[in-house]
Amino acid sequence: MRVAYDCDVLVIGGGIVGLATAYAITRAAPGTRVTVLEKEPGPARHQTGRNSGVIHSGIYYRPGSLKARYAVRGAAEMVKFCAEYDIAHAVTGKLIVATDKAELPRLHGLVQRGRENGIPVRELGPTQIAEYEPQVRGLAAIHVGTTGVCDFVAVARQLAESSGAEIRYGAQVVRIDRRPALGVAVRTEDGAVVRGRVLVNCAGLHCDEIARLAGDEPGMRIIPFRGEYYSLARPELVHGLVYPVPDPAFPFLGVHLTRGIDGDVHIGPNAVPALAREGYGWGRPAPRGGRGRGVARFLADGAAALAVRGGGAAAVAVQGGVHRGGAAAAARGDAGRPAPGLGRCPGPGRPAGRHPGGRLPHRGGPAHRARPERAVSRRHGVAPDRPRGRAQGAGGAGGHVTG
């Protein structure tokens, strides 16, 4: 049987993974016809555009592991790509700060791990910390030279443009017919059918659904979590990125301060059940088309308990304000207590805040007027033109794009 193929490779998902896949294929095999199907009207509308914008160095990963190798190599390639196409980026480096003696052995372990991974790491004493962050205090720290920030939405757009692939926006996949000898036929919501020799699933938080449409059983279900952040009203207090020493009791990097490419400084995250795969705020707990029922079942059946042991998600001191606890504080119910120099967190479940000066620290979400003297505003939600909220997969926190 002879099949008329519309493309050689059909990619589902127009986030940074799907677009980078299309870009890599056309670079590795010139002449390969690639089509990308994206359900949204533009690229990078979900996890790619809703993360901290950090280019990670790979310091946390076991030397020699794929994660370490890909993170180190990927960070360098991302910076090169941004420079080549004049995309906003900055190699700021970051501080990992120990504020307790118990953290010092773990900090030294990160030094060894970073050096084995080929990452430039400088050990700092209390007085040397001020060379990088004058308002940060700690017992010791390390400076990781290759960490940076960039505009991942702009990266995704450039990947789409440079790939040479056909990008179809507004093309939500509703059916997949896969036959080993004939390739795949994909029907989209508007009734169009696209035929390809090979299918690549890059559907992000919907990848398990796409796998099932293709006849596979992934053996897992995605339970979406969301990270919520504060936005610092005095961003001049922080010059770059400041992280705590990770606590091995938690699967997160801890509450940290991140100066984005736009100059805003964000503090967070916590980790809360999103209640929907695209549940970026508290305003729409019921997902479209019944999606997210696994979340409700997860919570109702008590399949897992979200417990955070008190005491040490993070404690990074910034002169002029101290943010302590983060996710741990929220879990203990004292997220509404202001730390010295910082504003009061609205508390779990309350709406996001718009800064009185007109700046929207966390774009979108229900309106909430914060008091002018508050130093931080809580962030969740997103504007439809440029999503910047935080999206996470099962159990994730921080939503960073690169490892």
C-alpha cells in the first residue's frame, strides 16, 4: 500500500522540547520534512514560558551521569544560541549559600561535584560573599560561574523560525492512528489529518494523554504541581541568583532568589497541587474538557500525602528583608506571617497581587490590591500574551527548563 506522507517526522508539542527536536532533526538530516503540531495559537505557552528562566550549570548532578553531561553541554549551547541570534541572556553566575553549620559538608560536596563536572566553582567565606551579593549574609558560599538566565520564549520562537519545519498552531490532536508499516495519521480538532513516517511525542504535561492516543500505556499518570513565587519590590537588593544549600529531605532546590532577564527578582517557589494540567492560578480549579481528573482522584483517594517537615526549606538572609521557610511555612499554615522587612503573604488560596505602582509582578490572575509599603507581591497566574507563571510536572518544583 502506497501512502502519501505530509512529512517525514511529525512532532506533537510546540514548546521548547518539540521545537528543539524539530531544529535538531533538520540540522542533522537536511531535507527531512518536519511538521510540528501545537494546540495553542503560538509557541511556548506552557512550561517553556512559565519557568524561572534559569540556564542551569549542572552542579547538582552526579559526575559522569547523563544529567550532568547534558546540563553542562546544554548550558554552553544555550548561551551560544542566544548570542548567535541576539536573544536576551546573561551569564550571571549564582551563589549557593550555607547559613547553618550543618550545611557546610553538603556545600563542600557540591564543590567537589561541580569541579568533577568541569564547572568553574569558587569557594567563598563570609566576607567574600559581599563581592557578589552585598546584601547577602551566610557562613560560607560557592559561586557557580556558568549559571545564567535567558528569555526562553524568545529561544522557542527562534527555534521555530530557524528549524525550517512547518509549524501548525491551533492544531490540537484528538486522534492518532499508528501502524508499524504505514507510519502515523494524526487528526486534529479542526478535522485535518496529517500523515507522517515517524511520530515524536513532545506534549509536555499532556504527553501521557498523547501516548495513550497512540496506543501506548505509559504506566504513569501526570499529577501537576505549581510553584508560586513572590516578586521583590526592591530588586536592587539582589544582583543575580542566590540559592540555599539543597536539603536532601526535599526533592527541590529550596526557596531561592532569581533575578530574571527583565530585572525582576523572584523569591520561591513553594509546591502546591495545581488541580489541572494548566492550572496556573487559583481561579480555575476545574480543567477544560475534564482534564485533571487524575488529580482529584489522587487527592480524594489519599494516594499520597504532601508533608513538609518543618525547619529548613531555605533560610537565605538578605539585608533589608529575610524570607524564611517558603514551602515549609505554607505547609505549617504560617505563610501569612511576614518576615522582617517583607510584606505579608496573602496566604494559600488567595488571589495574586498587582503592584500599586501598576507593575504586575506575576502577570495575570484575579486582581488584588497590595499595600504600597509591602516589599513583595505573591505571584501566580499569567497574561495571555507572554506566559511567565510557573508550571511543574509531577512532584516538580521550580519548573526550570534546563537541568
